Amino acid sequence: MKVHFISIGGSVMHQLAIALKRKGYLVTGTDDEIFEPAKTNLANEGLLPQQIGWQPDLITADIDAVILGMHAKADNPEIEKARELGLQIYSFPEYIYKESLHKKRIVVGGSHGKTTTTSMIMHVLRNLQQDFDYLVGARLEGFDQSVNITDAPVIVCEGDEYPASVIEKRPKFHFLFPHVAILTGIAWDHINVFPTFDFYLEQFVIFIHKIEQNGLLIYNESDHVLKELVENNWREDIRYQPYSVPEHSIDEGKTTVTIDHARSGLKVFGNHNLMNLNAAYYACKELGITAADFVKAIANFTGAAKRLELMGSNASTNVYRDFAHAPSKVKATIEAVKQQYPDRKLVAVLELHTFSSLNEDFMGEYKGAMNKADAAIVFYSTHALELKRMPHLPKEKVLQGFAKEGLLVMNDKAELWQWLQEQDFGNSNLVLMSSGNYDGLDMVGFAKAITEKA
């Protein structure tokens, strides 16, 4: 197979390129910019383009597949050349499906929890020495790639609802056709892509109808929107497995879970993680894994990167970072930490960084999301607004939207940094929630500094 990547430097695209090269394919690729770690990863595999920029001369008639990344524009000269030659152009998920036609496909969808649930399934399968391929949206301990394509009989995919490519606007998870599907919940976000809630819901209805005949839909019945959507779009030719928070207990900040009479302590916590764990169990059960083997394997799962990830800790302080930005996830993350450590002060810092979260019209969706925090800050940088070409976001609109008594709203990183330096984090937990980087502030270093104090 000869495969060419247009926009090979993408965070997931370059991982697929590496996976196919390791499978024995002849792989080429181009991009107009490549950053770390993709640059080094590609160089180590001999796949780094010799020159930066688009090179239509590389598009030749003997190419079996052209794989198109999100970064490329619709008028890309390589796309035009591929069309002229009549080559097959795939979006990333379309190509994943092509490679998994003869595999059992497990696809995890939903507004939140996709990465963690996918990672949990992968962790258990690896611990039980099962042979599988995977696609996941974050770094996971024990896996050197976020994509792997081999001749394994099973593939586990994180399937998101965002557009597949610049020329294929349908959601990625519409192209994966699962035998086992998971829906973790539905919460409207990214209004720049999904302008109305009904339009957003429709994407999940379509996904349900993409499940293979006799397949299994594992869905979060505690999410009332999802439960109603499933019931209103019932299929007689697939099976259903509802789930919710499994039986568990919390003792001195440690959670123990019980599934089908099998019991084990966990390194992760919170109702959100417990529900993800339950969904992962039902997927693994479909592959023949027992409850006893599952809980034994999941016991040492520490989480995916930036998903309630412990950055530092001492006897009286924990610092977590989380990718949370959607209102439902912000609420779930804060409530999880408060439930786990009810006697500690909870300090929550949320950076607004996505198009939706920086949109004045979306602010009302955050009402109550930070209520369980003892001290709460919402930060957003004017630089982020400028980069996204978005209008000014007045602080008073943020305050009105969150409706949190005592909420501090900041858009100057120096002000945020000073506030953090002045706090006493003894007998406290600090939760840093963002899909950005706090306008360049060294939060990793800060977490280390405050947790290494005597």
C-alpha cells in the first residue's frame, strides 16, 4: 500500500502515519507547518517531509489512498491534484474504518468522557494481554502511540462528533460503524460547529443508526437527555445496555468499586470516572472479559493525560489539571473532587478557551457549574479572543452567566499569577481546568512548587 498524508503534522494524523509505516506501508506526507512533538516523532520514523509546504508533484497515480487532515484548506493544491488523478481521498475516520473492515469495532461517543472511557478499555485489554488496535485522543501511560493499526481482531476508537475533514463536514463518529457503541452523555458545546441544540442532538441519532445490526449500544441512563434520545430512536435490530454510577465506597480519599460482586480499590475517583468505568466494563464484557478480571486490571488505571490528572500532592494539598471546558464537565470535575475530599477547601480555576466558552451568548450554559468550589476563578485572555477573531467578552457577562457568589473573573495573566502566589493551599485541593495553557503561565511548575513545600 502506498499512502500519502496531506497535513501529516497533525497531532493524530502523524500518529496514524507512523502506525501505517510500522505496518509496512509506503508512507509520504506534507504540511505547511509541523510542531513538536510531531516533528521529532516523524523524524525518528523517517517520515518528516524534506521541505515544508504543499507539494502537488508528490501526488502520483500509483497512490492507493490520500488521507486528508483537518488543517488543510479546501483549495489545497494537493487535493486538486488528487482529484484530477481520480485518487481516493479519505478523511481520518474514513480511513480508520477502511483499515478495520474485518475487525470488531468498539466506538466511544458522547459529549464528555470519551477519552477516559476509551483509555480504560485499552488499559484493561493491555493488562489482560489481549490483541487490539486503537485510536484515542490523549497520551496514555504504557502506550507510545495514540493510534495503532495492525492485523488485530479488535479496534477501540474514541469517536467524536466534530467534522471529519475540510471537505467532509459530517462528524467523525458517523464513519466508524461500531459493533459495540458507547454513548457517555450529551451536553451541547461548540456552538460554532453546532449552532442549535437540536442540530447537535441529530448527530447522535445518526450515530445510533450507524451501529451494525445485532450490535450493542451501551448508554448512560442517568443522562436524561441521552436516555430520552435513545428511547425515542429505539432500534429492534440492536441490543441495549444502560449504565450509571456503579456500587462504590469512599474512605479517606480512596474509592473502592464493586461490579458484579468483584471488588477493588481505584486510583481514579468521582462519579464521572465511575460511570466511564462502568461503560468500559460492559464493552470489555462483550469481548468475554469477566468482572473479576476487569476490576483487577482497572485497579491501577491512573487516568488519561489532563483528565483529572494529579500534578502534585503532599499530606494536605492536591493539584489536579483537567481538560474540562464544557459546562457539564466543569461541574462534574469540581463535584468529583469535593465529594472525594469534603473536608478540604476546593479552589477551582477555569480558563475559557474554546469558541463556545468565549461566546457571550453561551455564558448562561455555565450557570451553577462552579457552585461547589469554595473559591472560583474564571480566566480568559484577550489574546485568545484576538486569535479566534472574536469580540470582546465583558466580565459582567461572565459573572451573570456563572451566577456564582464570590466568583473572580480575570483576563490578565499577571493578575491571575499574583492571586495564585498569594493563596495558602494548606488543607486544600486546587483544580486547574482548561483546554488551553493560561496564556503561557507555568502551571506545572506552580503545582510542583506548592506541593513540595514542607
